[in-house]
Amino acid sequence: MDSRRLLRTSATALAAAGLILSGCSGGSDAAAPAPHAAAAAPSASPEALKKFYGQKLTWRDCGAPGFQCATLRAPLDYAKPGAGDIDLAVSRVRATGPGKRLGSLLVNPGGPGGSAVGYLQGYAGIGYPAPVRARYDMVAVDPRGVARSEPVECLTGPEMDTYTQVDQTPDTAAETGALATAFQRFAAGCAKRSGEVLPHVSTVDTARDMDILRAVLGDEKLTYVGASYGTFLGATYAELFPGRVGRLVLDGAMDPSLSAVDLNRDQTAGFETAFRAFAADCVRTPDCPLGTGSVEEAGEAMRKFFRDVDAEPVPTGERRALGESLATTGVIAAMYDEGAWPQLREALTRAMGGEGSALLALADSYYERGTDGSYANLMSANAAVNCLDLPAAYGGPADAAKAVPSFEKASPVFGKGLAWAALNCTYWPTPPTGRPHRITAEGAAPILVVGTTRDPATPYKWARSLAGQLASGSLLTYDGDGHTAYGRGSDCVDTAINAYLLEGTVPPDGKRCS
């Protein structure tokens, strides 16, 4: 598979929930209305923010040919902008021409926790359609707490190895206690290593940072492509600053009106949909490790494999054996892009034969674990943002146990583990600042919402919902597999998005592509 596509896929991997990673985003069972976020946002740059909006970026070479880097200053706490700053990493590649420059195009790959700078330099700045790169300066900023922007840190590499192997489908009181303890230790590590920044990494904070960057770049309006969680970030920006919305593409949309339990249950169903598509493809091949029968039989074979490695982990050639948690993560990693299905078939064949290194490699790519045993801060940032944005899903393990049946109904293959994964925000050291609510962004220019019908991580119905909530939303549908749609091989999708970005032409609401 194209290495750029691999990077692109891993960068958009987390979406609404941490999944088995750092647990799912929090949220109450009932979506309580929140104060309209825009009411708290300045309609113009207030005096206290003048120094941030008026700053000049100093661009420099940064080791990636053709790209420049700079540091953006923002207030650590927008409620107290004079109390300290946070430094944010920014990168750009200038418009290549020909044609009149249209300004800056800000990109974000999702997560939360994905490095936007890494996404720009590794994919968007060289892989976006040439006509778009010709007319826009391509720009990215690592969100606060992520990658190069004062990253949240929680556990050491060895501690992360232990954390990712904890049994997330507990069958006994002891196993339930061990999982709860793992989440508690993770949260305590975040508080110990990153306590100062933890209260200030919400999506609202990052959206406000984006507005400072827009102004500093000299753009009157924000032009933006956000994928996965990046759609929630873009929608939040539109809610806060509707008059500053230029051309916004929200690809692989989230639904901000849902509680975390509902978000995670929907996402669990999305992974079941993706697995069934994989299984339908797999059973047509004579060497499918899940058999050559029905999709339902393939699902049972998958569940049996998970039970088997839960009981007896498979060796991998290193000290980490492949147990159920890592095996499940490896399978989920391949659900994001149908181009990874052949790799998954091979990895499952080897693991079912007693050698788990290939499936472990898929899990490691999902967790962004390096060969030296170090981890990027993706997992830490993911939890830090999610646990601020919504209240905790559960009051404790008993609530998680009660939720399991509904999750298993949504996904017989993944349901139990994803139900328990939502427990981590229960122990988070910083209280949440957000609530689930509808985002209408009244007064914003037309916003293009893109949904993929068999998207595993951001189910298609979320795109329909967000497009319906936004007063100026227009829905573009990709009838296909995988996570997000732009740049995945559909000329119809790419042509529609390019026309919107380059000419401001909004496709008809409800347009479908394949």
C-alpha cells in the first residue's frame, strides 16, 4: 500500500473515541444541553488577546524539504490570557502556482491527538490535488497538547506496553479491578507529568488557537479541511466564529449532539459494519483465515480467535505476546482502510498459526509505537482532549458492565471491549468543560460535510446529523469503505471538494459519489 496512504490513515485513526487506546471520550447517558459555545467567544479580538492576534510568525527551515516551520503563541488559559502562554508548532508549504493565490488552507487529520504538522509534511502538503496546492499555502498547527505543541505526557514506553496489554474484556472481579486500576494509573500519570496543561487542551481552546493563526496568516476567513475528529474541531470553530468561516470541509464527520455512550456505541456499530465488509471480501478468497463460509461464520471465527488469545496469548518473537487486547487493536487498525485488508488476512493467518508478530505490528502502528519501544503522545493527547470535551461515560465499572449488552448488540465482534474502553474518563483528574449539544453555526458561509457509507470510525449517520444541524451544511456522500473520503480514489468526491475549495461551488445537498 502507498506509504502516503498509510500515514494518512494512521493520522486520522482515533475519531470520537480512543477505542481500545486511551478509552473513549466521556459523556453522560443523556445529552444535556450546553451553554451555546459561541456566547463565550469574542466577536472581535478583545484587548487582552491583542498581543496574540498581532504577533508575527518567524518562518524557518525545519528539515522537511519545501516546508517552513514557525511557533505560534497563544494564551494557556483563555479566561486569563495574561497568566501565561503556550507555544504551538506551525508548518506551511507555499502555494506552487500557477493561478491566483487564494490564501491559506489549514488542515487537521483528526485524533484527537494526530499531528497536523506530520500530516501536512507527510501527506497533505505533497498529496493533496495539485490544483489545490497550486492556489493555497498549505498550513497545519499541532493542537495544544499534541506532538510538537507542548505535548501531554502520561506514561513511559514500558508503562505504555503494560497498559496496552491489559485485558479489556474482564470476566472476573479481579480482571475488572485490574482494568480500572490501569485507567487510574494512566490518569495519575497524566496529572503528574502534564498537570499544568491538562485543563487547557479542549477542542474549544484549539478552535480559538485556530482563529489566532488565521489572523496571523493574514486571512480574513478560515479555509479548512478537517478529517474525523477534525470535523468536530472545524464545527466548533464555526460555532465560535461563524462570521469568519470561509470554505470548510468536514470529512468523516462527528455528531456533537451525542453523549459519549451514544458516540461510542455508534462507533462500535461502525466497526461492525466495516468488519462485515472485510469478512465478505475475505470469505471469497480461498485462503481466508476466517473460512470461506458466510459473513456470520467469519464473525464467529473472529470471536473464537479473540477468546483463544485471551486464554493463551500467541508468541511474537519478542517479550510482548499477542493477547486479546493487542490482537483486537491490530484488527481494528486495518478497518480504517480497505487497502489494509490483504495485510490483515496475512496477519490473522500467521497469528492463528501461532505467530503473532504481524498482527502486533498493526497494533503498534495504531498506537504509534516506535521500534525502540517509545510511543508518540497520541494516546495521551487523545484522552486529555476527550475527557475535557464531555463528561465521563460511566460512574464506575458497574455502569460499564451494564452497558456491555447494548454494545455487543451493536457489534458481536468488538462490542464488549469497546464498552469497557469507555471507562477511562471516569478517573480523569481534570473536570470536563464541554457538554454534548447541537452545533448550528448560524450565519456561517456554506459548510461541506462529507460522509462515507461504511466508515468504521465515524458512522455515516453522524455526517447526516451534522449536515442537518449546521444552518449552512451541505452533505456529500461517498458510497464506499474506509475512514473519510477525500483523496481515497473517488474522482467524484475529489472533483466536488476541489470545486468547493477553488471556486466556492457547493455541491447539491445530498450529492452521492462512488
